[in-house]
Amino acid sequence: MTVVTRDDTRVTRDLWAAIANGAPGATVDALGHSLPSRGYFVGGRSYVATIPVDSITPDDVAGYVSDHSDARYFGMWEHDGKIYLDAVDWIVDHVHARQLGRLRHEIEIFNIATGECEEP
């Protein structure tokens, strides 16, 4: 039996690469698996780090990842000159994703199949 462990160095590298390359957003699986093709990513499992694009460093990303040792999925997005880092949960069912999004006071949840954000 193969045990898959979290690779914080890879998570940090992949998130940083997305930021450095100017990606509008990205999600990374801390276990290194392929991302799901359906369901929803719902944020709000913890605090969201908000850092200006022109001052974020790989150490900021590494710190956020290490602060969330219980998270499997990490998301980042850029908006209005700021990078947002979020520990997110994968929820398969639309109803449960919407419920969790509302419970966490999320503005939007991410529909993986469509690549679009939706109101919870």
C-alpha cells in the first residue's frame, strides 16, 4: 500500500509559479493528485491571506501553506492588484456546496466543471 503525503514544497512552488506567471487563479492538491473534474471548491475553511501583487514573496506563500497543515486543496486568485490565498474544500454535491458556502459567508463558490464562480 502506497501512502501519499502532503508536499508543502510542491504546493508552494506551484502556487508561486501561478502568481509569478500572472495567472488569474489556480488550485493545487497538496497530495499531488489530479484535480477533480466535477463538484465545487468552497473556501472559508480558515482565513484568506490578501497580499499586494507587487510585494508577495514565495515565503508568504510557504507560510500560508504551512499554517494550513490540515488542508488538502489551496486556491489563489488575483483581483484588483492583490493576491488571495485560500484553503478550500472540495464538495461534490451542489446542494452541500451551496450550504457550506452560505455557512462560511462566502461570496462565491467555484464550479469545477464550468470553471465559473457561483453564488452560494
